[in-house]
Amino acid sequence: MSVFVITVRNNGPEAATNVVVASNLSNDWSFHNPTANHVVSHGALSWSSTDNRNLTWGVPFIPNGGPLF
């Protein structure tokens, strides 16, 4: 099992809306059973492509100065 941690911080000066974080895993990785094996603190995670390697984290709102994990 592997764990990936992504931190997103809004340095302002205003709130950030509709933030999208994308990650394309290399061919060495596969995201098996993503429905049961992920946790996000805010927003929603989606996946696509062969072995679910293309990950997209959509965050609707990050306050000024706010980090998300």
C-alpha cells in the first residue's frame, strides 16, 4: 500500500473557488478500487484512464490562508 498526501494552500488575498488539482500517475502505479480506497478532506476525487492513473481533485472553496490536505 502507498499513501500520497497533497497539500494545497491559498496565499490570498481572496478566497479561491473551483480549484482543480490534477495528477497523472506513472505507468508503475495503478489505483485499484478507487471507490473504497481514498480519502479527501474537501471536495471530490475523480479518476480516469487505464488503471485509474489520471486523478483529479476538485475543491469548491479554499479560504484565504487556508490549507487543504
